[in-house]
Amino acid sequence: MKDKQQEYGFTLVELITILVIASILATAAMMRFLDLSKCSNAAACRMNQHALKKAQILHFTQSYIEGNGQYAESLEALTDFLRDGEIPQCPDNGQYLILPAGEITCTILDHR
């Protein structure tokens, strides 16, 4: 009678099971990463809008002192009141708009 040799290692079914579980975990992690990325872009856009609103208030105050009391009608008019004189850009390539009452908003709905 031959002695049975013990075989060490994993069977094909065990390896496939491990690969399936690893791919499910990787997919879940990727979805979470994409969701966090989307949230951080929306937060950065809201911060940009806040900076533009503060610049709009400063513009209105200066024009009020000069006798006009008007909001800026274009973003370029706000550059004197922004850091480095540059208009911030939306991280998701949205556009900032000035509404009639001087309010600043983004064209991407999730960023409002």
C-alpha cells in the first residue's frame, strides 16, 4: 500500500471564492472613494461661492460709499476683492453666475 502524500495549498474553488470577495471589497471601497471625492468637490465649490459673496459685499460697500450702491454685474468686477485677484474655478467645471439680487451661485445643482 502506498502512503498518501499530504497536499498543501488551496483548491481552485477556494481561490475563486477569495477573488470574488476581494473584488466585492474593492468595488465597495472605490464607490466610497468616489462619493467622498464628489462631496469634497461640492464643499470646495461652496467655499468658492462664499469667497465670491464676500467680494460681492465688499464691492457693494465700496460702490455705496461712492454713491452708487450697486452689486457687481460680472465676476471680473470682483477681482479687486479676491485673493490674488483671481476668480476661483469650480472643481467640477461648473460656472459661477451672479443673479439679479447680487447672489452668487454655481450652475451645478449639488453645489448650491
